[in-house]
Amino acid sequence: MTNTAIERILTATPAADGAGVKLYRILGPDGLRGLDPFLLLDDFGSDAPTESLAGFPSHPHRGFETVTYMLAGAMRHEDHLGHRGLVTAGGVQWMTAGRGVIHSEMPEPEDGRLRGLQLWINLPARDKMKAPAYRQLAADAIPTATWPDGTQAKVIAGVLDTGARAVRGPVQGLATEPLYADARLPAAARLRVPVPAGHRPLVYVIEGRPTIAGQALAPRQMAVLVPGTPIELEADADGARVLLLAARPLGEPIAHYGPFVMNSRDEIRQAIADYEAGRLAA
């Protein structure tokens, strides 16, 4: 496996957000440049029963999509439009904030454990002011790709080609054509996933110490691969679990301020004014 090329390796740093929820931030405001269309990736949670309970109280979003994937415990969601839901372990909420959502996300640990990933994906300029939308998927609604060596991958978005067949995730038809998959590799297993030409591939290590292009990664590290190169990795003797991401860059200007991601500073100022005047999601 020699086709994969690493552009750089990122290491998550401890942070806190919401009402003090502890997390590790791998992508954020300082790291979003050059990773178009990916904006942010947080790995949040705790094994202490009370550390995350304050959650993420009511807050706004405009101009992008959020993907919340629960690895352990659950997250209860409620917004100003009356949408409510519970994302349980193995489940996903894919939210298109569009012109505006004001919502809360409140953790519900299970057996004292809570862990999840939240990814932000940019929207093209033409879609930033579209109506908000949700896709909420239970764990059993997400198909699994399998390989003869025992490797398995839950395919949440996009198409994952195993060589024997193509497995389509339930999230399709998005402008950035994202691939989002959770792959588990047994000991010493190898995985190769082709990526469309020009798409930005990322590999985030959830568990284990896989090797990519000759470099061993640790948990909470991310390999940023050269656009268009395949995702190739090899697990060590303990196996590995990784988040596989790829998407089509938008190539548009990015203006970011807190929970708003637009194309210009004027649009950011308008988002702030709309929020303060109660017009954000009108």
C-alpha cells in the first residue's frame, strides 16, 4: 500500500465548550484553513458521570452542517422550531443549519460514560440560507461494509467501495458529496478506500495505533491526506478504530465567527444582527 500521501498530522488539544463540557478539539477556527469543506471536529465526553451534564445550552448556528455521532451515552436535542430527539449510542444526527437554528444539546451518560464526535461541514454559498433540515439515524439504520479479513465499517454518508461491492450510507445528495464512515480493523488488518479525484480525505484515530504511509498514529490524532489520494491504513497487533472522512472542497471564501460560518464579514455581521433581533431562523 504505497499510494496514500500524508499532507500533515494533527493532534487534538484539550478544550471545553458549551457549559464546560470537556472535549478534545482536532479541527477548529485555527485549523479550518486548507481543510475545505471541513470546519471543526470535536471529540467530546467523559467517564465521570457528572462532568458533562451541563451540556450545550441553547445556542445558534447558521451557514453549515453539524454531524453528531454518539459512541457512548446519548445526546438530547431540542430547537426553537419544536424539533426534539435523542441520539443514542451508535446513532447520528445530521443537521443542516441553513439560515438558522437555535438549539440545545444535553448529554445523557449511560453507566457514567459519554463520548461522541461532532463534525462541522461547510455549505456552499447557494445553500447557506436554505431552510434548516435534519436527518436522525438510529444505529440499526446505518449499513455496514465488511471485508474478508474481518474489517467492518459503518457507512453513514457517501459510498464506500469494498472491492466486492459498494455500500451506500443513508446520507446522500449533499453538495460536498461527503464520505463519513466508522471503521474497525482487527489485528494487522489493512484497509484501502478509494477517494474521488480532488476530494479531501481525513483519518481520525478513535482507538488503536494504525500506520498510514509509514507513520504510526495515536488515538486522537488525524492524518490529513493529499486530496484525491486513497485512504490506506494498517492496524497494529491490537486492531484499530478510525473515522474515515472525505468530501469535495467548495473553493469559496470562508468567514467564521463563533457559531456562524458565511462567505463574507458582512454576512457574519448580518447573522449577528439577525440573532440579536430574533430573526436568525425566521
